[in-house]
Amino acid sequence: MARRLLVGLLVVGLASLAVTTRATLDRMTPVSSTDELLYLPDGQHLKFMSLGHETFLADMIYLWAIQYYSNYEREQRHRWVEHVFGNVITELDPRYIDAYWMGALILTIEVGDVDAGVGLLDKGASRNPDNWILPYLAAWECYHAKRYDEAAAYFQRASTRPGAPTAVRRMRAGLTAKSGDQRDALAMWRSIQEDPASDALSVKIARRKVRELQTRVDVQLLQDTVGRFRIDNGRWPLTLEELVRRSYLGHLPLDPDENAYLYDTRTGRVSSPTGLVLGGS
């Protein structure tokens, strides 16, 4: 009971101080509707003032901040969002996961500052190394910003965090394939397929992706080799086996069903029985 009374007195005291300060400032100089956020102390100062109730105070400020930023009548209401979420709430409670992602959401979507949003998620990820959600969200922010290499790196970080589902590894493998690195993507999907910890759905998806990517990799290899043969010899090879006889390849790959790849001697085009074709020239 005494502790609740102490917290209540603390909250009332802080509120009274804020009102008094604002009234004094209003008399001294005109301020904008968002300048009051400048006078919100940072988390380290508030932690000292909270007398051991920093998580409770962080909850209060978080709820107030959500209400504040959802009021679309306030002009430039997002002006100090980085301060409130990054320097106040998450300093009071470094493990306040919701504050990191909500602040990042406002920064990236409303403010349009992807770097600031990802930076806030980075801060949360560094302070919560057992959490996979924050680097996962950073990956999606980079993906939507078309920063695919960064997105793949964040998916990788997320996938190594405790409790990360196999779906995170699937996201990374899919993004790697999208960026054009078919061989690395194939290795990732193969590892998911062969991992005993993968769930049934992930294994099913991985099996399909391995089949597709293996075909793409093989066809691309054969097509590139056929092109190199033509440059060297002024003609298309008579058969794909000629590539092996002339030491352009050590052996001919087979498709995932153990079938030979198809080859058109007139056009130099290599294709697979499944219909994947890469054009010659």
C-alpha cells in the first residue's frame, strides 16, 4: 500500500512539475504544439526520479505517446518521436520491445526516415540479444526500401536469435534468390530442407525451391558454357556432350529428376524438361 501511495505521489509530482514548467514557458515565449516534447527529460534522468519504478513510468509515457501521435490534429506531432521513444521510453526500460517497433513504425511510415527507424530497431536488438523480432522487422523495413542486401543481412541476424522460426530463414533464402545469387540461395534452401529442426511446411517449401533453383543453376551453367564454346570455336557445340569431350565441363549435370537437359543445336538454347529456358544468342 505504501509503495502504491509513493508511486501515486511520484506521478502527481511529475505531472505537476510538467504543468508548472509549461505554464512558465508559455508566459515567457510562444511555443509550438509539439515543443513541449523538448522539455521531457531523457530516460536516464527520469529513471533517477522514478525511485525504482522505471518500468511503470515507461508504460505511462508509452501510453501517452501513442495517444499523442494518434492525434492527427497536432501539426508535426512526429517531430520528436525519436527523442520520446529512443531517448526516453527505451532508456527507462531497455527491454520494452513494443516501444522500439512502434517508434520505428512511426519513423519509417509517417516521418519517412528509414535510417532512423532501422537505427531504433538496431538499438533494441543490441540491448535484447535474445529477441529475433527486432532484426526481423528491420529486415522488412530495408526490403520495402529496396535495400535488399541489408534486408538479407538482417534476416540472417534474426534467424540466429533464440526462438526464431524457420520462416525467417525462408525469408532470407527467398531474398537472396531475388537479388540474383542463385547458388547461395540454393545452399540456404538445401540447409532448410535437410535441417531436422525445420517444420513440415518449411521442408515442403524448401524441397520445391531446391528443385527450382538447382534447375536454374544448371541451365545457367550450361548456357554460359555453350556461349563460351561458340566464342572459342565460331559455332555452337554439336551436342552438350561435346562440352565434356572438349574439356569445357567435367561432367554434364542432370535435372532434379535425373533427366538430361535439352539442347537446340540451331539456336544454342539450353532448357530443362520442366520448361525453364535461358536463351542463346
